[in-house]
Amino acid sequence: MAGRIIENEEVVPNVRRLVLEAPQIARRARPGQFIIVIPDEVGERVPFSLADWDADAGTITAFYLEAGVSTLKLSRMQPGESVHALVGPLGRPTVIKKYGTVLVGGGCYGLGAMYPLVRAFKEAGNRVVALMEGRTSYVIYNEEKVREVADEVIICTADGSRGIRGHVKEAFEALSEEGRKFDYAHFVGCTYMMMISSKATEPYGIPTVVSLNALMVDGTGMCGCCRVLVGGETRFACVDGPDFDGHKVDWDQVFSRLAAYVPQENLAYQYLKCREAGSVRASPVREEVRP
Amino acid sequence: MSKRPQLTPRERMAIPRAKMPEQDPAARATNFREVPLGLTPEQAMREAERCLNCRKRPCVAGCPVGVQIPEFIALVAEGRFVEAARLIKETNVLPAITGRVCPQEVQCEGNCTLFKKYGGVSIGALERFVADYEREHGLVEIPPKAEPTGKKVAIIGSGPSGLTVAGDLIKLGHEVVVFEALHEPGGVLVYGIPEFRLPKDIVRAEVDYLVRQGVKFEMNAVVGMTYTMDELFDELGFDAVYIGVGAGLPRFMGIPGEDLNGVYSANEYLTRSNLLKAYLFPDYDCPLPPAKKVCVVGGGNVAMDAARTARRLGADVTIVYRRAREQLPARAEEVHHAEEEGIHFQLLSNPVRIIGEAGRVVGMECIRMRLGEPDESGRRRPIPIEGSNFNIDCDQVVIAIGSAANPLLTKTLKTVKLNKWGYIEVDKNNRTSDPRIWAGGDIVTGAATVISAMGAGRIAARSIHAYLMGLPQPGEEGAEGEQ
Ligand SMILES: Cc1cc2nc3c(=O)[nH]c(=O)nc-3n(C[C@H](O)[C@H](O)[C@H](O)COP(=O)(O)OP(=O)(O)OC[C@H]3O[C@@H](n4cnc5c(N)ncnc54)[C@H](O)[C@@H]3O)c2cc1C
Ligand SMILES: Cc1cc2nc3c(=O)[nH]c(=O)nc-3n(C[C@H](O)[C@H](O)[C@H](O)COP(=O)(O)OP(=O)(O)OC[C@H]3O[C@@H](n4cnc5c(N)ncnc54)[C@H](O)[C@@H]3O)c2cc1C
Ligand code: SF4
Ligand code: SF4
Ligand code: FES
């Protein structure tokens, strides 16, 4: 059954690999696309990037960070259970072309999401350099997979415990200072990383694409929740993206919209914890109107 | 219909129009339960006595699907409610829904002989009554099914038009699969129209009814992404496809400030509330933060639904509409309900800019309008009055100025012709330029009504059936069942 959990394992602290049964998504998936998951019947629709798929086995893989209610709920689900809903693949696939030397930089969940990009750019005949960033050495995951398909893997850590000290941006700058040339750059992961990395490639005139993670509801272009300003135009990240030109994205607006629900997200998180601790119950009025 | 108690027309006209019991405005403005409570059997029978059984049946002419109105009303008058429901269902498969949401005052009731002087017969309320009666008493019967034909039909979209096609074709013995992008079936009936106007139990009951007849629903399937059209035909073996994907692309105004936090399309606002049950946050996870003052831009049903939802979430709500009250396109009942619930109307006004602070909405600048000459739509065109700008304080703005064709599926179709606005072109049988594909509802007409989407579905179903069985197309030489 689509949505059955095959694996839901913590790979490094706070990051899990989720493997789901989804034969139809697996046979259609292309690099750069995402899925939407609803953890349980009262859940919201949460997007995750596709980090791998296996059309023969009928499975898909995503990596997620435990960030709030939805991902907390997911983290507690066991193999054999099913998510309430699973839809995909969504979004335009990344445009894969032969550019020459391609830099793919990832951090956070992007360490997972970068794998299909690296693989596809490699298959298209590029020389692919994968830049993998983490706060510290032991939070880097998915490295073996990326190594299988990249020409070169460069690790960078914020605390300097492994590889280059710094983030994707600093690593890119270090490589550029060494005289390395890139014909195309692609960043996926947390918004801050994507922004500063895009700003870093701009002076070099390197075409740069980012996979944005705007807040979404339906994921089919129906609601406009995911709108982002790119080159002065409003675009819907779920259907026009999630990939956009990193030099044209209005980053202030992206950050602002991402923060729209922070108080509610915190409330929902605390509420879930309190309910689990038995200190609040759903109010009777609410129970009454519940389906 | 001679068995009816013999009242004279004068006596019939003397019966006052039934007043549907409603939740008190003050109470209902804080809950999401249905507002009109439905007629009692006595009220329904009394209301039915008002019908004059006009020979020319003007009411029927006003109904887009030609419900046999005087005939079903005669059955109501005799207390034969279930028979009345079944008679309606011969032309309209979702009477519990249309009875609630049709704009009756411009359709059946607006055409009723009694409309001007006495108020039309409450056809919608009666339709709702008999359908509720049948359902609530567990008297809905599964209709007999024709022998399996071995033909398979895919329906894309589970809105009213898709559901109608499914219902018609399953009875004729075809295998029917409905593909739906969202996780709940019903289209606008579940994600757009709020609970207080159309309880979701009713939509669910209609879907269950189709499931019991053998219709398969595949949810979370976005055709164009999860499946391609070619795959439906070539790999999954469908013989025909019906496209009923609605007009789900929100329109924005293109004014400064629309990307601020706190600005929503009506689709987003209503989807959060209805489909994802944000009004039950945090019992449900999807948030829709409460606002103090909400401005809703627009004057249709969608605007009324958004405004009344915001009111129930605790806000002080103003509807901003660029024409005058008489031009509000919403159903009369919705406008009336909105007014009763304390929603303000800022008419003849149009937003020019949304004002923000630290990324959030704090107000909206509007300009006053006056009405000029009639435009193509026959309505007087609103013209801005220069220098009349004014500000409204608000912390949320909901934009409900209409929707357009969502290209997600249509842009992947090579053989289906679209018009210049991206809607699908069809012939009089709702067949597209690809002879294996039909389309209907909002994706053909642009945003319209539930009943017209159902009407299109009915026409398409007949044509699909003829195609599958190798019969002449309806309207062609030798076609059966021409009416
Ligand atoms: C196209 C796309 C692909 C994505 N891919 C992945 C993925 O592969 N793995 C993954 O873990 N996450 C991914 N995300 C982000 C993920 O959807 C959010 O982290 C998710 O909403 C968290 O839900 P929650 O209920 O657990 O947390 P919430 O309660 O919603 O949020 C908790 C905290 O996370 C922050 N937050 C929420 N959403 C985002 C976001 N989109 N970007 C940055 N911060 C956010 C909130 O501000 C809040 O502080 C993706 C998002 C998009 C749009
Ligand atoms: C808020 C609101 C209030 C309204 N109030 C009224 C009213 O009071 N009275 C009235 O008569 N009309 C009303 N309408 C209009 C009426 O709801 C629509 O005209 C009607 O629902 C159109 O029906 P449909 O079957 O064409 O499409 P929809 O109801 O729009 O359903 C289309 C379905 O197709 C699905 N879909 C879209 N793309 C795909 C895809 N690629 N693959 C699979 N599935 C897909 C969508 O998710 C959706 O579920 C209202 C509309 C709105 C938005
Ligand atoms: S379907 Fe709508 S228009 Fe037709 S009779 Fe019923 S309420 Fe009136
Ligand atoms: S027009 Fe009115 S009074 Fe006449 S048959 Fe129709 S419902 Fe009855
Ligand atoms: S998430 Fe609704 S339009 Fe993109």
C-alpha cells in the first residue's frame, strides 16, 4: 500500500531516513522533485524532497529533520505503519544538462536531497563536485551514497572538525581561490545556506539554481501559499519550482514568508507534548465538531 | 397529479413562504455548525402546497439540469418524501448538496411564477429536505446496475462534475476510477465551501454511495504528475477519460504588498480551514492564526465564505467590493447571512496597495469607485474616483477575486485543445478535440456553479456511454434517448 513505512531510522542525531512504499511515485520520480506527506488524520501536508527511489522495489526515500509537530509525529512511526496520505512526485524536475563542471552543495536535509542531483548531473556527462556541509563531523550523513556518483566529495564543517572549516559558501570560496572553475552550481538545504551560497557564486557569474522550501499547502498550484518573488515576478514554488535562479530570488521575502507561522508552530508543538503528558485534553466543543 | 388536496390557487398563494429555522446569528458566528437547520416535515408539506403546478413549468426552465420540480413538489405535498427524492435524482444526483448551494434566486425559484409577488416556492429547501430525509432515514437504495460492459473510464477530479459522471457511468455497467489530487474527495465541496454551509458528512455520504456502487477512488493522485494521460490509456487500459479538474488557480490583484504575511488567496484560506480543519487548531495541526481585523476582497460566494469563516475564527471582518450591493455576485442568502453575522461591507471600493510592517499586513489602501457605463458583462463598470484613497486597518487580507484554469494537467496534454484562457474546448457533448477525452465543469466554463458542473457531467456521461458502446453520439442521426 502506498505510504507504508519500510524504514524510519535515525542516521545522525535528529535526522532520519524515511523509506516509503510508493510504486507509482517511484516510477515517475525525477531529480529535484518532492512529495507531500500527511503523518496522521489530524496532520498537515508536509513537503519533503525525494532523496532516492527504486522503481523496481516500488520505494522512495526522503531524509527529514525533526523540526516541529509533523516531523515529531513522523519520527515516532514504526515500519509497517502507514502515513495518512502521500502524494507525488510534485514540482518541476531539475533541468539536467551538460554544463562541464558542476558544483552541488547541500546541507541539512539537502545532504539527502543532493544525491539524485549529483547522480543525474554525472549521468549527463558533467564532472560533479559535491560539497557536503554540517555543523560538525558526526552530523554528515549520506556520504557513501554521494561518493558513489560524484567525481569528488568535499566535506565542510562549521566547527572545522572535518574538511574545510565553514559552510558551503566558505568551501566554494576556498575552491575558487585555488583557481577551480565551475560552470553551474546547485544548492539544496536550509534557506540561509542557499542564500549565502548563491550570493557567493554571483560575482563569479556562475549560473546558480536553488531548490526552495517555501511553506506549502496543496502542492498543486491551487492555493498560492508557496509564492516566492523571483526576478520581480511572483512564482509558485510547488509548480513553477521548487528550483529557481538563486541570483534572482528575493531572499528577504523568502525568509519572511517562512516565518509566518512560527508562533503557531511552537504552540502546536507544545500542545502535542502536553496532550501526550496528559495535562490537556481536546476541548469538548472541539470534540463535538470533529468528524 | 390529481391526487393532491384540492386547494384553489388563491388559497395556495395565501400560504406564507416557509421560513427555514436557523441558528441564531450571535451563536453561529462563533461555531462552524450548519446555519439553516432544515424544514420540518410539516413545514415541507405546507410549503409544497404553495406550488401552483403551472402548466408552462417556468421553474424547470430555470434549473440548469431540468429537475422535475412541480412533480417532486406534488409528492412532497402528499408526504411521499422518498419518492420525491428519487424523482429529483433522475436528473440531479446530489440534491442534498444543490438544495443547499444552488443560487436558487436566479435559477429555479427566481423563475417561479410566485417569485415577484409572494416569494418563489422554496424549491431548494424542499430539495434539501427530501434528500436529507432519505439519507437520514437510511432509505437510500443502491440502484440496479447494468451488466458489466468491460469498459474502463478514468475520471480526473472528484468535484461535483466528476462525481456525476462516475454515478452515471457505474450504473451503466462500466468500470469507473476517480483520480483525485487531494486527500479527500469532493473538490470545492470539501476544500472550498465551509462546514457551516455544507456539512462535510453530506459530501462523504455521497461519495460512500458511489463507493458502494463500485466506483473506485484513487486519492493523492495528481494526473499530469503521478500519472500521465498516455499512461491512463496505454498502460492502465482506460477506454475513455473525463477531465473535471475545476478552476483551481488563485488570482491575485497584482498590487504591491500581496506577498506579505497575512495575505491569503481565498483558496489557501478556505483550504486551511475546511480541508485541513484549521478551525480546530491545535487539535488539528494546520494553523490559521486568528486575526483582529480581516479584509476580504471580492463579492462572490467565495468572498462570503472566507468572510464568514474569518468571523467564526474571531475576527472583525470587512468585505471590500468594487461595485455596489446590487451587483454582489454571491447567493442572496449568503449576503444576508453575512450581514446578520455582523460582517461589514465596504462597497464601491478597490484595494490599491497592501500596507506592511516587518513583513506582516497592517492595513490596506483602497480607492473609492463609481459606476460608469455597462461593460461586456452587462454590469456597470466601476471607475476609480481620483484622490479618494483611504486606508483600512487590518492584520489579514483574503483575496477572493476569482480563479483561473490551473495548467498543471492541461499543459501536459498534446491532443486536447484549450482556449486562450487555458480552459478546455469541448463540443455540445462535452467532448474535447481528442475523441477519447471529455471535459466539463469549471475547467471548461471557468468558475461557475455546482449544478452546472453536474449538468456538464451528465451530458458527458451520455456521450461517453455512446462512444464506449459504439452507439451514435447524442444529437446525431439515430441517437437514442433524445429529449
Ligand atoms: C519543496 C520542499 C522540500 C523539502 N524537503 C525537505 C526534506 O527533504 N527534509 C526536511 O526535513 N524538510 C524538508 N522541507 C521542509 C519541511 O517541509 C519542513 O521542515 C516541515 O514543514 C516541518 O514540519 P513540522 O511540522 O515538523 O515543523 P513546523 O512546526 O512546521 O516547523 C518547525 C520549525 O521549522 C521551521 N520551518 C518550517 N518549515 C520550514 C521550511 N520549509 N524551511 C525552513 N524552516 C522551516 C519553522 O519556522 C519552525 O521554526 C522541504 C520543504 C519544501 C517546500
Ligand atoms: C469557496 C467557494 C464557494 C462556492 N460556492 C458555491 C455555491 O454556493 N453555489 C454554487 O453553485 N457554486 C459555488 N461555488 C462554485 C462551485 O463550487 C464550482 O463551480 C464547482 O465545484 C465546480 O465543480 P468541478 O467538478 O468542475 O470542479 P471542482 O469542484 O473544482 O473539483 C475539481 C477537483 O479536481 C481535482 N484536481 C485538480 N487537478 C487535478 C489533477 N491534475 N489530478 C487529479 N485531480 C485534480 C481538485 O483537487 C478538485 O478536487 C463555490 C466555489 C468556491 C471556491
Ligand atoms: S438543482 Fe438547483 S436550480 Fe435545479 S431545482 Fe434544484 S436547487 Fe433549483
Ligand atoms: S413555477 Fe413555482 S408555482 Fe409554478 S410549478 Fe414551478 S414551483 Fe410551482
Ligand atoms: S502549495 Fe499551494 S500553490 Fe503551491
